[in-house]
Amino acid sequence: MLTRRRLVWVAIIVVTAGLLAFGAVRDTGPLTQQDRIDTITKRIACPTCDGESIYVSRASASQSIRAEVARQVGDGVRTDDEVVAYIADRFGGEVLLLPRATGVDALIWVLPVVLTVVLVVALWLAFRRWRLASATTTPVQVASPSQRRRSLAIGVVLTVVVGVAGGALVARQAGQRLPLETFTGGIEDSTASILAQARLAGPSDVKTAIDLYSRVLETDPDNVEALTYRAWLVMLSARQFDEALRAQAFASTVTALGRAIQIDPEYPDAMCFLGIVVYRDGGDAASAKEFVDRCIERDPPVQVRGLIDALATELDAELKP
Amino acid sequence: MKSAKIGTLSVAVVVAAFIAVLLVSDGETGVAVRSPLLGQPAPAIQTTTIDDAPFDLTRRKGSWVVFNFFNSTCVPCIAEHPSLMRFVENEAGQPDSVELYTVINDDADDAVRNFFATNDGDWPKLRDNDGAIAVAFGVAKVPETWIIDPNGFVRLRILGAVADGVLEEQMAKLRATEGS
């Protein structure tokens, strides 16, 4: 049966754990946009000054970050944590005024709790030993060495488990747990990321690149870059096959590139590729020249320009009256 | 060995390691500075030049792009200008020449125009009126220089003024990596 003193201890532990658990899951309810901006900017340190949040700092960098926070809150797409994660992804974890609750930063929250638990247990053991030693009337039952070792091991494991669990709870409650965080932090697998991976894959791994562009087009059917480069890779890979397949690829490529140009008439890459395809695979020099000239006017990137410089000369020679 | 001695020794080792880390670690300045953006796709940037021409970073994929964050009153920015001029001259002969852009940081268009009219440099100057580009790249102080590869990945960050030949050297390394 539990003594009264032990009951008090159990009650204290249950209430503390309950309050921590409640605090960890509570929802503070909706805030105004300005409240959100203030809350977020108070969580971010000024990157160019010491000991100031961007909420109070007048530094130029702080003003830029505040403007970005206001813009993102105004857009209403990202949560507070996601906005903070965006800033931390750019400026590094040093701008977080509250250390993260994940990765190595979590040690800041966990270690004090572990140490506290270890110290409390050590004190309890010391008091218990003194009490037993001073109680001369009580017969002391001496444990065997193996029993002592087992008790010690169980005690150590329990202490560490309780300490780490408590520390994790404190970290969850007090630390920053930002979205999409891995051990080292990370940037979301966005459309930009998939497009960059597709660039990296093609043309050495055309199938992977085409799959990645298709993935982008599933969520963003009007993505001009994905439309253009998927069509271009389809045509390049079709050139090694028979006439029928090449004709099919030609038709779909011209349609896709035409759509890309319709969506963004200023995108030079689509015009250059259309010029190349129309001439090399369709044999239409006049149309090709028109597309190539329009592409050059729009200052294509170096790699694309490298593809059309020779073609432009060739077309001029062919179309010379 | 007594447990007390082991404990003391452990504490001493930890303290010594801590002091060693503090002594060895240096500040974050210079070439190849860390950033969470390195190796990641470059942020989507859309703005205009001071000549009102539109600029979209995603449309520059296929070219090496160098962003130089600049303010006409910042002394290191002024100091590095001759190095940038030489870099652009050297790049002109390359088949995959770099596109250099100045990103204006907390400065007026006219001040930037005057600076370049006096000191030369005919590459495009991008507006960043609300600091969105600086925030997207995590730029707190100028000058800073970033290199983005033709696939759109951020490859290098240089904090502070660029010394003579540094950009050429870094580009040669990056091109070698790209080609391998």
C-alpha cells in the first residue's frame, strides 16, 4: 500500500506530466495578420546585430526579412512555423531565437532535464543510504553483489529513460520544431527542386528526366519549362526510332512547344527548340528561321544559344535568294 | 583507477575539447562559405533591371549565373569592382561564359547608375526594392557573391569583397566538376 508521502509524489508527477502534455498540444486559436507577423518576427534574430529580434531591429537586413514575413503572411499559404523555417533555411539556424527541438539543437532542451533527473535520483539514493545507516535499530538486509548490479542497471536505465522522455517533452513544448526538418535541416521537395533534378538527369538519363518533367506537369500543367524540356527530350529520344514513331513524336513536340510559347511568348528556349525541330525533323527552313530569330531576340541562355548559332547560319545560307 | 579520478579526467577531456573547438573554428568569411542553399535549386527570382527590362532567374537556366549583391556606398563593394570587371573580361572568351548580375541592395537606382557610369561595368543591375532577393538568398550584408550552375543549382557563396582571380579560380573548379 502506498504511503501518504508517496501518494503526494505520484500526484505531483501526474499533474506535471498532464500540464506539459496539455501545453504541448494546446491551440491558441486564430490571430490577426499583424499578430502573426509580430509573433513570427519576435522568433527571428537580426542577422547583422547582437541580441535583437527583427521585431525591434532597425537594420536593413531585418527590415527586408520583416517585409518577407509580412508578404508570406499576407499570401496566407504558409503557417507561422513554415515562414520561420523559410527564413532559417536561408540565413541558417543562428537566426532562430529559440533553439530547434530537433537534431543537435534539441540537446539544449534535453540535457538540463536529464541532468536534473539524474541529480534528483542521486540525491534520493544518498538520503536513503544515510537514513538506513543512521537507523541502527532497523535490521539492514544486505543484498548480494549480483542483486546490487541488477538494481543499479535498472536504476540507471530508468533514470535515463525518464530524463530523456522529460527532456523530449520540454523540447516539444518549448523548442522550435519547424516543418520538413531533417537532422540537418532541409528545403522542401518543391517544383523548383524537381525541375532542377530533371535538368541534372537529362539528356544523359532521358527517361528519368521525362518522368520528372511529367511529375511537375501533373501538378502544374502550364509549367512552361517542363512542357518545353519534356517535348525536347521526347523528340531527341525519338530520333533513334523508326519513321512512324518519329512522326508521332514530331507532332506531339510541335504541339507542346506551341503551347509553351502560347503560355509564355517571351520564353526563348521553347522558340529555339521549335525552330530546331521544325527544320531538322520537319524540313521547314522558313518557319524555323522565324522561330530561331525570335529566340535570339529574347537572349537565350548560353546552352541553348550554343545549339542554334550554327543552325542560324545554316538557315541563312539555305534561305538566301 | 578510482571513479572520482575517472570523473575528473572525463570532465577535463570535455573542457579541453570544447576549448580546442573554440580555438580552431574561424569566422564565416571568404570563399565557399556555408549556406543551407548550397546544392539546392536557386530561389525563384523575378524582378526588373534598372533599365526596366524583366528578369526571371528560371529563364537563365542553361547559363552560369553570378549574382553580386551590391550597394554603391559600401566600401568593400567599391573595392571589389575592378576584380569583377576583370572577371567579366576574362569570361567573354569562354564558350559557356558566365552571366554576371548586380543585385542592388538597399540603394537607389540613380546612385547605382552613377556608380557604374563612373566606374564602368555594363552587365545588368537587378532591382531588389523590398529585399526579397536578399532574403531568398539569406544575404544580410553586402557584398556577397553567389554562383548558380546551368541546371539551376546554387553552387558557391562568397562573403565579403571578391579578391582578384578568386571568381576565375572558383569557376574553373566548378566547370571541372560539372564536366566530370
